[in-house]
Amino acid sequence: MALGTDRVNKVDRLAELTAQRDGDAEGASLLRETFGRLRRSPMAISGAVIVGAFLFVAVIAPFVAPYEPGAQLWGREVMPNQNVFVGPRGENWFGLDHLGRDQLSRMLVGARNSLLVGVVATLLGFTAGAMLGGVAGAAVSLGRAWGRRLDAVIMRFIDMMLAIPALLIAVSIAAILGPSLTTVMVAVGLAQVPIFARLLRGSMLAQSHSDYVLAATALGVRRPRIVRSHILPNSLGPVIVQATLTLATAIIEAAALSYLGFGNPDPATPDWGAMLADAQRFLVGAPELAMYPAVAIIITALGFTLLGEAMRESLDPKLRK
Amino acid sequence: MLQSRVTRLGRTALIGIVGALAVSLAGCESERDTGDGDRNETEPFVFGVPTDARTLDPIFTTDGETFRVTRQIYDTLLDHEPGGKEIVGGLAEDWESSDDGLEWTFQLREGVTFHDGEELDGEAVCANFDRWHNFEGAYQDTNFTYYWQNMFGGFAENEEGVDTEEKFRSCTADGLTVTIEVAEPSASYPGAFSMATFAILSPGSLEQIEDDEITSADSAFPDYTQGEGVLAGTGPYQISGWDHGSQEITLERFDDYWGDNAKVKTLIFKTISEETARRQALEAGDIHGYDLAAPGDVEPLKENGFQVPTRDVFNILYLAFQQETTPEFADLEVRQAMAHAVDRQRIVDTILPEGGEVASQFMPPTVDGWSEDVTTYDYDPELAEEMISDAGVDGLTVDFCYVTDTSRPYMPAVRDIFEIISSDLEEVGLSIDPKPMEWDQYIPATNSGQCSLYLLGWTGDFNEGYNFLGTWFDRPSDEWGFENDEIFDLMSEIDRTPDPEERAGKLAEANEVIMDFLPGLPISSSPPAIAFAPDVEPMDVSPLTQEVFADVSFAEE
């Protein structure tokens, strides 16, 4: 633990120590403590189970789906014009959709598309948002006149985005790009950018006034280094939690966009939102066609929300015993 | 005539008796303030339509929803029998043409009054024809005068770039006799005189209209066409107001109408664009009827006591094979393979409303000129697959355009039909690239040949085979992308044959030639479903979707 002799080395070593969070220090580390509390939280467990099940289904869907999801194998048996629908039966556990396709296969493969859209959209929103917010937060923390100006520019732009409802942004983007799965991912992702940006910047500002930053400053660590190895890592927690919560929103918004017709242009490729939109026309004759995707969307969103909430609570220092 | 006078006397007497009864009843039950007065007088009849009318001056449009409204306000020289497709007199009681089909003489009814009080005479009719014939500038754009150019050709002085040949020569009036001369005979006469777009406006309204408000091809419709005040016709209803905010057009009964007066005093056309929303509005009692019900809603509506009368079929839905965009389609074997690949019977059985049928040619069987001897293409996926691989186009990727935001009378549930066809085609070895589009983009895209495959259709304007075949095949076009002089020559020959029977023979021949050439695949004819509340006495429904709203009324309790 010897501190070096010359001043520069000493400062560097101090900076590392102050930035260190885990390891041999007394008391449990933040991560370990968090996990410990997550394990004991029923909310976290149920959320994790739902999310796990959803991930599992999405991954194995193409191998376990009993039929090709786009094949109209029983096309002549379902007659939407006469209100004849085929409900659950031996060969089709969830019944048939309005064009005689196996509803179970469509639900399974649909999970895959919904997950893909949710994850990619969230990653996109997270990356872009964190970059904008990070730059703004860093600029303020560096604390020069140009830093504050840069921050102001970025944040006013973010405020503008915030002022427009997320779904409206998404619909506008979808209208420009034309309907496709990529459009939905980009649209939903971009709509999440302001949330991530604001959250990260806010969190960085809060950290920059904390004691350890003051300590590091007092020790003579330079500002850029403080921002890089102290403020930024410590500010990421809430943003990661937000990402979990956003996954739920993204799945719902993706469903909404598909529902509005901005999703995959090939209606034979199933996703839950589009299935819901389709089934709406047959609510009178076959309400169950709408129930399956609706319930699936609700449960999945619930799973991610529960997990996210539980993570937020266990990460919150104020709730620590 | 005599009979109708007796009925009218009878009506007057009946109205008198009902009036007296009403007065005496009112006397007895004066404390009941709701009173069960005649609903037809007190309550507006509200009809739900899928899209707003565009203009109340119908010469400017080709749009069925506009005509649904203007048909109640104006009359045309000729008309169709209510609920049928035979041509009967409208403003003209009698009409005849010269043997060469160049001179059409109309004998107008006596005692016809316009809503603004003017009397109908030959001068008034000719004033309308002369106005259309003398349109200038942007008025000559097909956006505004498509039907005029299609039926009566060019204008007195064609602007630069307008190369439509002049077919209309002159209109001469002599008292109640009107003579219209045309340059060449056409299969479109006399049908054209029955088209809602050629509605007769009162001379008074014509004076107030200044034909200089449309200045470019994309101008908005002039103000006078968007509300009450200027326009007067001779129909059973007159314009009372158009609320553009709530998308409601209100019409009031015109009491001096020349025929039987409208049964309901106030008629409202209310736009509700969504099929489901229209059904819900009917179920909730907000509207009393609506058109283009989703086929899937018909059975549930009937079960709940709503009336869904069936129309006769008078339309065609087809799948077009664009041969220029996709050169592979120029191979007849490929087109035949696609025809064998599509299970049209399934579309009719599972998607289309009751009464739909598979089409064997590009016109419904009720039209003169329909042929029994056309080549038919049965559903045979194995054969289709073989033909596709014989032609060496296995795995060929083709663009297939479909509409996302609307349904048309000939194609309800467009996307379901699209999905069935595209799955059938993929089954036999083609690869489909779906291109979803909104209606506004769809029409220009299909007209300019951007889609290899697309679904479109046609509802006949009047009972004439040429109105179907001529619409598509009278010239080379980007819609189809083929050159076939045999078909084009046959079409222009048919157009110039004035005798209906001779024409029907040639139309039958044309149908056979076309179905051998197979420019596209006729899918089906189907009746668009119209629905009414249980307490309504509907009018006769029309295969041309030209319902007469003057005949609709609330049922007596």
C-alpha cells in the first residue's frame, strides 16, 4: 500500500484508491449487496422468472414452433366472413388465426421479433442517450464557460425532444423511413434518447458535488480524470436500471407501432403488435385471437418492469439497511 | 302517368288524414311533451360513410362517395331504376338516338323546379353542357374533368398539352327538347347521360359560379363547392350545410320535387372512416345505416336484428401482372402459372361477403357481352409449380403492392386477400416482396407501373361491357405494360359500334381474346355490404351502389 515518493505517482495512486469500490475493503460491496437484496425480493424473483421465460421462448421459438408460422395450412377451415373461427384443438393448441395459420407457432415466433425489437431499440436509445447525456454531464463537470455552453445546447435539444410525446416522435420517424422492422427499432430507440440523456446528466451533476469528488479535487486530481474514473462510473447505475424499465416500454411501443401499420411490411411474419391489430377486427367473432398477444405483451412488460423496479430499489443507497 | 296522379292524390289525402289524426292525438295527449310525432319529420336520418365527399359540384370528381351525396341533390338526364341497373328516364322522360348514334334527343319532364325556384327547360340543360365543354386552363386537367374527357372528349379550345379529341359537338334546346350532337358513336352513350358527374345545376347557380378559381392541377376545390348557398339542383334533397369539422353533410327535403317527395325530412351523411367504428356507431344508435360493412361484421349484425340487404354484384377485383416492370411476366406460361396458383374460390368462400363469386373474365356475368367460352384457369398448384420451373423463373422475386388504409367496394379486407394470394404464389416457387402503400400513393404507383403485381378493381358506372373492358384495355398503358394490337383494335371497334346487340357479340369475343392473353387475373365479383338499423325501412339497394335516399324512412312503430 505504499504510496510512491514523487508527487505525481502519489496523486495517481490516491486517485485509484478513491475510485475503488469493491475488493478487500470492510463491509459488502455495492454489487454484492445489491444481489443479496435482489435475491430476497419477491418482486425481483417474479420479474426475473418472467423475463427468463420470455428470453428462453424467444431463443428456442424456431425449433419448438410446431408449424411454419406463415403457412396457411388450414386456410379453408377459417371463414372470417361467416364468423367461423377454429379454437384450440389437439393439433393447434391455441387455435387458428383468421387465415388458418397456427396461432401457437405465431405467438412463439412473434416473441422473438418482439424481443429483438425491444432489445435493439433499448440499446440504441441507451447508447445515443448516454453519449449525449455523458457529453453534457462531462462538459458541466469540467466547469468551463464553453462546457456550460455545450451543455446548454445539448440539453435544449433534448428538452425539445422531451416536449414531443415519444409515440409521436416514433410515428414521425416511421413515416419518414417507411414501414419495416428496422424502422420500429430506430423509432422506438430514438424516442427513448431524451430520457437516458437527462438521467445520465442529472446523475453526473449530482455525483460531481459529492464528497469523494471534492476529496479527489483536494488531492489535486485533474478534472478530466475525475470525470472519467469517478463521476461517470458512479452515475451509470440509475441509467442501467432505466434500461430495464425501457425494455418494457419499448416492447409496448413496438407493438403500438406495428399495430399502427409501421412494422414489418410482410404481414406473414408475426409479431405481437401486428397480431393484436389483426385480431381487433374479429373481436366479436373470436376475442381469443386478441387475448393471446395482448396477455403476452402485458406479462412481458410486467416482467421487465418488476425486475427494473426491484433493481432500482436495491441500488438506492437510501433504502440500504 | 294516370296511375301516378292517383297515387299522388292518395298521398295528399293520406297526409291530410295523418295530419288530422296527429292534431287530435296531440289534443288528447297534450301533457306528453315528448310526443310520438312522426320520426321521419323530427329525427334526421344519419348515414355513415367511409370518406367525406370532396365537392358538391360533381363535375370535378370521379369519386363514389361524392356521388352518393350529390345524387340526392341533383338529377341527370337519364337515371337507373331504383335497385337495378337498367337505364330509365331522369330529367328526360323520353330519349332516342339517330341510327348512326351521333344525335341524341331528350324530351324533358314538365314542371320540374330547381331548389332556387327556377323552372327546368332545355336551355338550362344546354347551359350545363356548354359550361363543361368550355372549361379552360387548369379546369382541363384530368384531376378535375376526367369523366368529361373520358365520355365527351376534349373542350371547345383545348389547352396546350390536352390532346383529348373532341367528341361533344353541340347542345341545342327547343322548349323542353334537347338535342346533343357528338362527333362519333360510342358505347358510352346513353350510359354517360346517367352519370352523377353530369348533374344538371340550375341556371341561377351557374351564373354565380365563376369558372376561374381552379388555377393549377393541384388547386383545392372552389369555396362554393364546399357548402350551401350557391348550388341548386332538382333532386329530392337540397343542401342545408356541410360541417367540415365534424365531417357531416346535412340535406333537407325539397318539397317541390317533381317525383315522390323524400320520406325523411333531414338526411345527414356522416364520415366515419373505420369499419369497426361505423359498426359501433350503428350499434350505439348514433347512425341509422352505413355502407361497406366488413364481411365479418355481417353475421353478427344480422344476429342482433340489424338489416344487411344483399346487393347484386356489379364489380370486378383483379390481380394485375405488369409485364414491363417484370419482363418475366411477358412469358404467357408464367402468367398462366400464376393464374393456376391462386386459390380464388378460397378468397370468395372465406373473405368476401355472401353473394361473391369467382370471376372468369374482366366483367361480372350480369353484363351484356359476358362470354361462357373464355379460357378458365382452375386452381392447380402442382401444375402451376411445374409451369413456373419450366419457364425457368423459380425463385423470381416480384414486388406485390397492397393498400393499407382503405377498403373498396370490390375488395373488403384487402390485406387478407393480399396475404392469401402472396402465400399461394410463394407456394409455387415465386418470392414475394410486399409493398404496403396508402391509397393516395397506391393509385399513382400502380398507374405508372411501379408494381409488378397489384390488386385493383372497378364498379361499373352503368350497364355497359365497354365501361369495364374499355377502362383497361383500349390503349397501351403503364398500368399493364403490354402491347397487343388485336385487343386494342377490338376495343376501338367496340366503342364505335352503336348497336347494343352487335356490341355485345364483339365484347364476348374481346373477353375470350383477353382471357387467352391473360394480362391479369380476374379474382372475384362481390356485393359490398350495406347495413341498416332494425327500425329503418331501407330503400332498394343498388348493384351500382346508387341508392336513392328519398326512399328510406323510419319504420312505424
